[in-house]
Amino acid sequence: MFNWLIGITFLKLIYGPLVFLLKTIFYFLPIVRDRINFENKNRLDTGSRSFSKTGEKADYCFEFSSEGEFQQVASLIEDALNEGKKIELVYFSPSVEKTIYDLHAKFPESLRFLRYSIFDLSFSKWMTASELFLVRYDLFPEFFIWSLKPEHHLNMVWVTFKKERNLKKGIPFFKRIFLKNSEKIVFASQQDLKTAKDYGFNGTFFDFRIEQIRRRIVKREQTIQQKLSLYPQMESFFAKAPFEKRIIFGNVWPEDIFLLKDLPSDYRCLIVPHKLEPDIIKKMSAELDALKLSYQSLTEEEFAGADSQIIILVKKGVLCELYSDFSRAYVGGGFGESIHSILEPLVAGCKSIACGPVHFRSTEFDIADSMKLLTVVNSSQEFGDWLGQDFAQTQLHDKLESYFESYPLFRKDLLSC
């Protein structure tokens, strides 16, 4: 209790005034004003009204930054809500806001959400749950000081040391003190758990996103029907090629397109861009033109159905569901900052997966690589070699099944529901 009082004093007398001063000084910057306007939405949204206003108390609070972190614990949150638990969600990035709104519409009485405020110490006053789960993780001082109160319980999910391993550095001080103060820690991979033990930390490892992807795949037909009305025409287009010669480029950027330089003429390819801004689609089209590859676009309203090798899908929200239609998947981002989700094509049943060389930030890479289904390609030549490889004979189904069967046990251990 004494440490908690010291921490609260620090927040009120030093950290809070310092942040307020910085906000005042840099208010002229558009990025600061945009952030303040985003945080001010907490005052208007009924979903952001604290349970304390009605004398209620949440069972659990989950904090995450953006959509990717939310998806890691989405199945846990959904199951807890279906069990009648009250849940608080704290998030940092506007990118996840629509997902949170949709979830709140389904559980308006049981779910509350808060945009984490950099410029106002609102979290500690707003939260009512005594169990906090940080999901790969925003290590703000307010979270740590909250955890010092004896009746508060800090937990961490999807913890990784991959960055530290790649840089050959030890665990940073702030990350270390959070780990020391956590009651339950779930690491992102077996390698992360091993590293943790080397540093004197205990926990378990599990990737909850595998379960969330499985649930999406189970409902894929319903989702496709709702979101992609021209799917039958697209399906007929790809049916003209044998299944083993259908490839999907998922979450790709213009920087990935050069790999298709020597795409065999009897292959058909679906390109799903990571972002759908017109300038990005234009750059992709220019890359394909330079490679002299025939392509056409499929939007929500239009698909010419012309004879070509490639379709560019200008539609969000169905990539995960579409992976099941393809034998091979290339996951984009590996020629930029980092690869995107490897687990989606893995769980969807793609027989072979490839990605670019920049994967040091991805814990999903480690899981797929351990199942012997992943190939890293650095050039169009290596990409062509990958296309010519036979599909690996692995017991993938059994390995994934063990994840699916383990999920209820991990959920029960974390949430007692």
C-alpha cells in the first residue's frame, strides 16, 4: 500500500503536471490536436461511461494498442461477455475503434471502453475491475502504479522478447519491472518462454489468435456472403486453374509485387492489398504493368470477369476467409517494416506459405516456421523456386488441433470462466 501511495503522489505531482505542460506547449501541432480530439470522445460516448457511474464493477479489463492486439484476445473477451461477465476495454489507437463499437453494440450493458488518455490521468479513475490484462503492451507509468495497490492484479498476455533477441540486448528496465509485478504472464512462443526463464521469469505460452482465426474460418461462408457479393464470379474465375496453381498475395504492398515477375502463365493469383488507398492501388497497377502481367480489379460493385492471370481485390474484411480457397499464400510486408499475419493462412489451411525477409518482429513467424510450412523469399527467383516446390507433408492438422483443444484450459486459467 505504501508503494502505491508513493506512485499516486508521483502521478499527481510530477507526471500529470509534466504531461499537461507538454500538451500546452505542443498544442499547435496537428498531431497533438488530433490526439486530444480523439481522447475527448470519451466524454461523449455512452459506451465510455464508467461502470462506477451506475454502482457496478467490471470483472476484467483488457488494455491493448490497436486492432492486432485486440484480435489476440478477442476470443477471451467474447467468451467472457457470453458468460455474463462485465468487461472494460482500454485502447490506444483509433484503428480499432470500429471493432470496439461493433462489439459494444452486441453487449451494450456488459461492455465499457476507454480511449487511453495521454493528456489526462483518467484510467485509474475510470476503471473498476481489479484484474488488468496488458496485451503486448503499452507500458505507461499509470498502469504500473495502479498495479501496486494490493487488491489490484496485473497480468500480461502475448509477451515477447523477439526484439531483444534480435538486437542481442537484455530486457529493458521498464519491461522488467512490469513483468516482476505481474501475477500471470502468457508468452507469445516457446522461445519467449525459454528466454523468460533464463531471466528468472515464469509463465506459460499460448497464442490466442489461433482460436480467433479458427472461429472466423468456421463462419467464412456467412462472412463472404455478407461482405463480398461478387464472390461467386471470383470463385468461377479461379476454378479455371487447378487448386495447386492458385496463389493468394495477402496484406501486400507495392514493394511485394516484383516477386510476380516470372509467374507461370497457368497460375492464377489474387492480390489483397494491406491498404486500399487509391495511390497504393495505382502503384500496384503500375508494377504489374511494368511486369507485363494481365490483371483486373474486383470491387464491391464491379468485376469484369475478363481473361487474365491476376485479380486485385479492392475490399477489406474478407482476407482471412479467402485464404481457404488457395493452396499457396504469400504474406506481404516482408520488404517493408515487417510481415503481416502468418497465422491466418496457416489456420485457413494453405498448404504452403511464403513471406519476405523482414520478419524479426513477428512471433507468428516462429509458430509457422516450427510447423515447416513457411519459406522466406528474397527475390523473384526464390519466389519462383518456391512455386515449384512440392507441398510439404506435415501433420499440420494435429499440431493445430492441440492448440484448439488447449484453448479452453488457458481461458479457464486466465478468466475463471
